[in-house]
Amino acid sequence: MSVAKRASSGRRSLRIALEGNIATGKSTFLDYLNDHFGDEMHTIQEPVSKWTAVENESDDNITSSQRSGGNLLDLFYKDSKRWAYTFQSYAFLSRMKAQLAKQDNVEALASKRFTVFERSVYSDRVCFAHNCHDAGLISDMEYNIYCDFHTFLIESLDDLQLDAIIYLRSSPETCMSRLKMRARSEEAGVPMDYLQALGTRHDDWLKERSSSCPGLDIANIPIHIVDCNVDFKHDESARNTLMQEAYDFMNSLESTERK
């Protein structure tokens, strides 16, 4: 098993991606992990606010594209064929920037055993961009361009490597129910077949390990699969069990790590 090396200047935290379909419960799961084990981990949420791009001139950290006030997530769902390539490219860019920015403080990272990302730059490609291409929303030329710059950046940036993955696996029906409950306006028209297709992509990649992505050895990376059909948000006993199992999995990585 190959585990990414820690920085030569000292021990870095192990990088773990929390993966799963839309509305499978990733943000909630990540929040609970932080509540239970926050002293030992950094958590990095998915940059959804960057995609909705709410205008905020007072924020010095937003980009020029955000100051335009355009809601790219909404545009993607309303006219997927027109905006799929733009959205997938920006989703990858914003996720990469968010994950790299959190790792700039070497001393802070050294004090934490784990860094847990809500999704990774790998699922951006192997699940979402690939699905858009197969659905005819991204042309062959666009997909080739996307894969070209994705591969180049992944292979150029060691800090995007993963040590393990936690796969939150839910049925499309459960995802649809949770999607409706959270009532994000941009997602009002998300169809069931889209969730079904993404569920298949995630299973092929993380359960069957039959999909690959440059920069990630999917055949050998440790993967912990969580049954997220259970209502861990409202069932405290189930939640505590899932948190402990995830923590035990992360602890097991330390014994196999190679410096």
C-alpha cells in the first residue's frame, strides 16, 4: 500500500477525502467528525459558496468572477449543456485552491493528525466531469482539455495526494429525500436519473475500484465504506457508531504509514 509521504520538514497530517453522491450527508458527517474529534483534525468543506458566487465586495478573498455575482451552480442546473464544462472546470479550480490554502500553515497542520476534505479533486474528474461527458453535456474536445489540465496539476502538486478515502454510500432515493429536505434553491430541478448516474459512478470508483484517475492508486488506497442510508443526523446511537468506526479507520492508517 502506498501512502503519501509526510513533508521532510516534519510530520504532516494524513489526508482523507470524504466522498459520496449529492446530498448523501457529507457536510453533516464532516461536522460531526469535527464535533467528536476536532482536536485531532482539520476539516475542509466543499466550496459551494464559491459556485453560487454571491456578490460581496467587502470580502477581499473572493475572485473577480465572484464579484460579478453570477451563480454558476444555478446556471449549470438550468442549462447543463451550456454550462457543464465551465462549471466542472471552476469546481475543480475552487476545490484545489481551498484544499491547498488550508495546508499553507505547516505548523498548524503539524499539530493535527488528520486533514479531512469534503470530496477531492479526484471525484471532480472520475465522477462528475466523466458523467457530464458520457451524458453528452461536455464534448469530446472539452473533456480532453479538462483531463489534460487536471492531470498536469495533479501530477505537479504533491499536496493534493490522498492517504485514504471514506465513502459515504447512500441510495439515490435517500439522496433525493435529503436534497429536498435541505431545499437548496439551485437544486430544485435535479432529476433522479442524475443522482442514479452519479451513484453508479461512485460505486464503480470506490466500491468496485474499476474506475481510475491519474495521481490516485485506487486499487490500493485504503477505503472505508459507510452505510449512509441510516439517519445518523437524528439517531444519536447510529451517529456515535459511525463516528467511532470512521475514527478507528483513520487510526489504522497510522500503523501502515511509510515515511
